[in-house]
Amino acid sequence: MTAPDTALVRRLRAHAAQYHSAHPFHVRMNDGTLTPDQIRGWVANRFAYQEAIPVKDAAILSNCPDVGVRRRWIRRIVDHDGTLDEGDTSGGIEAWLRLGEACGLSRSEITDHRHVQPGVRFAVDAYVGFARTRPWVEAVASSLTELFAPDLMAERLAAFEKYYTWIDPDGLQYFRNRLFQAPRDSEHALEVVVAHCRTPAEQDAAEAALSFKCDVLWAIMDAIDHAYA
């Protein structure tokens, strides 16, 4: 089922203008003007966000009373954590680590957070805290930045393949995976928000949650830009 085109949906989609794809650092990235050190800095810092995503999703699950939503939402955790199957390399966290290695970073310097800026850490913690403490539908609404992710992923993948040829192409699999995962996930989240946010107050809260998430992503980019510009 696809969420109908309602006034709420249009309000939520309008936040595309607030998405971090317009951040100057991202613009420079897609223009091919970043240095290898800047790319590595972005990858290392962004890992703090990547590894927090399944924690955020687990927080949403812990607060969600709807078994149907939980059955679909849990797929997001598997997408990022992978499985215990021997040789499984499908998880988003593993894919991001491989991106880091393709950029010249070691796994240890990514996973020990030595490069993570305080502003990035603060923003990531704020997002996880939001998912843990706010009503579960609001936390679902905050994930709707995924509505705007496929376009960014497609542009980023094209930019990396064109301008950053020093990066092993096999390391770009994370971006390829998100081209189909993000639309699937955002469609489900949009269905949930439309179904549960019926009053003006509930709809305002959903929109505020998405705006908050846009601010989180923008703050992460601000911190990275300040550190590596």
C-alpha cells in the first residue's frame, strides 16, 4: 500500500528544501572538489551516524505497540547490522566500513571514533535520544528524510565514480544498496504517519519531527565542514 497524496504528505515532502543535500560540503562533494582528506574525514565522522541507525530503529521498535509495524520495521535493523550468517557482508555498517577502507582508512580508526567531531557526536546522540523518548509515531516521522535520500545517493554515486576514481568502486556498495532500501523504507514510514497522524496536533508533531531530523543531518555536516574545510 502506498500513502495517499494528502496535505500532510505534501507538507512533509516540502522539507526536501531543508535536506542536507543542499549543505555546502555536500555540494562540493558532488562537484568533485573535495580532497582525499576531506572525503576520509566525512566517511569517518558519518560512521558515528551509520552505526547509530539500528540503535535508533530498535528504540522505535521498543516503543511501538503495533505488531504489523514491528514486523516490517525490524528489517531496517537487519539492513544495517547484517546477520550472523558466516560471510555475510550485506549490512550497511559493514558496507560503510568497506567504504572507509576503500578511501584509505583502517577499520580501527573508524570504529574507535578517533576522528569523530564533538558536534557530530552531539547530533547523533540527540537523534537516538529523540527516538527513545518521543512517541513512536513521531520517531517514525523523523525517519522520513529517507524520502529525499535516493536522489542524493544517485548524485553521490555518480560523483564518486566520476571524480574520486582513487576510491575502489567496490567500496561504493553502500550507496547502491540505499537506492532501493530508502524508497522502500520511506514508503512504509509514510504509510504509518498518514495512518496515525489524523489531528492537526498530531500532524504538526510529525512535521516537527521531520524538521528536527533535517536539523540533525545539517548539524552533522556543519561539524564536518568546520573540521575539514
